[in-house]
Amino acid sequence: MLVVQGGVNDIAQGRPVEQAAHNLRAMVGRGKELGLRVALIDVLPWNNGWPIGEPLIRQLNALIAELARHEAVPLLPFHDTLEDPKRPGRMRDDWTSDGDHPSVDGYRKLGEVAARLAG
């Protein structure tokens, strides 16, 4: 199985979200050409990039969701899984190790989502 995750690095490096989505689309297409099962993961909340990065992440995640529907591949909702309902656009403090990446508890939560969707 090929798992393709939209990355905050494209946003952090100032790349247009459309270009990032195009690159993800190419990866999904290539995986399918190779006969692999493919799944997509959306971009996580980015505490260290908030608030500037949040609208870009939401825009890219909408494009990723559209790509998943168009290509009929599962989408793992990692953004919503780790987003703090009290602080939209950011992970809960205990779910991030450094404001960029999930903590051990955050990864555990993501693993639960992936296992549930894998059946």
C-alpha cells in the first residue's frame, strides 16, 4: 500500500497549494499505475505556523479531499483528529512534541484512526 500525506513543508517553503496538490495527484496516479492500493492523508495542524499557515492548510486539505474523491482512494483525516477544538488550526499541546510534529500520544491517536479505517 502507498500512503501519500500532504505535507506542511510545501506551505512552510512558500509553494503554492495548487502545486502541492498537483504533486500529490501525480504520486497517487503513479501508485495506481503500479497497481498499489493508495490512501491519502491530509495536512496536520501546524502550531508553529499558526495563524498564517492555517488558511493555506485548509485550502490544501480541501484539494486533498477533492483528490481522494476523484481518485476513489481513502482519506485519513489526520488534521481533524489532532486539531484542538478549543484552538482551531492547532494541535493540542499534548499531541505535539514541538509544534510541528505529533508527540508519541499524537502518533498513537493517528494510528488508531488508521487502524479503524483499515478495518
